[in-house]
Amino acid sequence: MKAAFANGPDKVDSAALEAKSFAIVTTAANSAMTDIHDRMPVILNHDQEDVWMDPSMNEKEILLRLMAPREDL
């Protein structure tokens, strides 16, 4: 299974289209992680990546669903 960490650029050079830095978005830990830590990275399926990276996406409920802890890992 391929997956990606959800992140967002901190500063983008629009002429070069490259991020200068980034942040890893976290969510509550899933059941496999709770003994280790109370947080974990948001992990996206390949088919969720385009939705996450779409700059016009501003539907809070959709974004919150993408940020839910993955139990299938």
C-alpha cells in the first residue's frame, strides 16, 4: 500500500514552484500508536493526495475526514 504524509508548504516561490519549507500535519494516534504516542502524522491514500493539495479545496468536513487517524496501517 502506498501512502503519503499530509503536509503543506510554509513559503512557496511561485516563480520556481518550489517549497522553501514544510510542516507535517498530525492527528490523534490510531489504536496501533496509542502506546507509543498520542499523535501521528496524517497519512493519505494516493487517491486523496489531489484533494489535499488542491488550493481551492476549502470544505472543512472533507479536509477533517482526510485528517482522521488511519486504522488500516
